Amino acid sequence: MNTAKEIKLLRIFMSNTDKYNHQPLYELIVYSAHKQGLAGATVLKGVLSFGSSSIINSLKFWETSEKLPVVIEIIDEAEK
């Protein structure tokens, strides 16, 4: 009997400055995924990006408050 389950990856793109009730949105999403019992979540911080505005955002070691992209990846079984 094959008990292998289909695994899905959810990828969410946002800014590190996005907030909900003064809390970073990426933190809220990861803690929510954990509370829901999902298999795993990771937040990846971008170092260089541009979007529809065509403004290039770049991470420099002396700029700690710069607006940069983050990617949240959440994995679990397809049913969840």
C-alpha cells in the first residue's frame, strides 16, 4: 500500500514593512500557520528587488530599516 501524501507549497510575497495591528505581517502569518498545525513555514528576506513601481530596493548593511521583500513559504499535505 502506498501511503505517500501529496505535499503543497504556498508562497506569499510581501514587504518586510507590512503590518497588521502594529505586528509584522510575516510574523502573524507564520505564528498562525504554526497554531493551525501546518508542517512548516519559512520567511526569506530579499536583498535586491523591484516591482510594479520600478523602484529598486537594495539591502545595505548600514540601512536596517529599508523596505525589502520577504517571501513566506508554507508546506504541508495538500488536504490542509
